[in-house]
Amino acid sequence: MDNSRGINYFYRTPEWTGYDDEQYQSRFGILTSLEFSSVLDVGSGPCNLLKWINKNKLGVTYEALDIREDSLKLCPCKTHTRLPDQKFDLVCLYGTISYNIDDDKAKNKQLLFDLLQACKEIAEKWLVVTVMKEEVLIGLEKLLLVGYTRLQVEQLVSSIGLTIETVHSEVDLGEYIVVCDVQKSTTK
């Protein structure tokens, strides 16, 4: 019997993201301080970032990427199941690879590292990534989620050659929201 927890264990419906509207407002609100005209939402789910962008009348071009094709069917925009071969001012990875898919944290951390490296290549100005705070995970959450300490976050982005502009640790008490300035980043 296979007891591993694949992606459908965590995302049982196309609409499910794990966040409510109030959380979206605060998590996405940090983007208002950034200048950008195009965005790729990696791990978009049903395009809640697009809803926030439209609600706040930002007037930017938005495209979505997710491996869950059922979620992408809910998106009224250009969608992808693989990274597109084009540049975006802003690439966001909100909640991407936060769950411990198939119960292999090392593999999930490597997947995030690889994805960040690939996203660095298509981000022109900003790369925003969220990771769960290791220090707040308790009980079953330690098994279900992939957590990072603040030091591990800094080491992760540094190892890719990204320059951290800001780490928001108080917007969502369970996550670090890391804003990287791609223009100040190095080649690695």
C-alpha cells in the first residue's frame, strides 16, 4: 500500500490553495512597493494573485504557471504548465513547494532550489518566493510542510546568486516572504 502524500493529497480541488482572502491581501500587498509591468505567477493555482492585481487596478500583464491543469482551467489569462521562454519583470513563487510532497523534504528542497535557479533566468527585476518558517511548524505540520530557518533562506537564495532586497517575516507569521532584486544579483 502506497501511503505517500502526492500533490492531490494536499490540493484536493482545483480551487484549493490553503489561504483565505485576508491572507492574500497581506501576502500580495508587499508587491505594491515594487515597480513591474509583467508578472509570472509560478504555482499560481486558480490565479488568486491575478484577482488581487485586478482588484488593485495595477494594470500589469499577468501569466500563470502551475502543474495542476485543473486549477489553470479556472484562470482567465495565458497559462503554462512549464516555464515559458520569455522574460517577466516579476516572477512570484507564493507557496510553491511548501508541502512535503511524497514525504521527501530533501527532494522538495532541491526542487525549490532548481525552480528558483530557472526562475532567476526569466526574472528581469524581481523574484519573490515564500517559504514556511521551520520554527513555527509543530506536530503534524512538521511532516506535511517543508520549513526553513531564516539562515537557510538566506543561504538558499545566496547559493543561486540572488540578492535579497527584503525578508518579510511579520506579514504572515507562518512564512518568510523573500523579495530578491534580480538586477543586483550575481551569475552562478
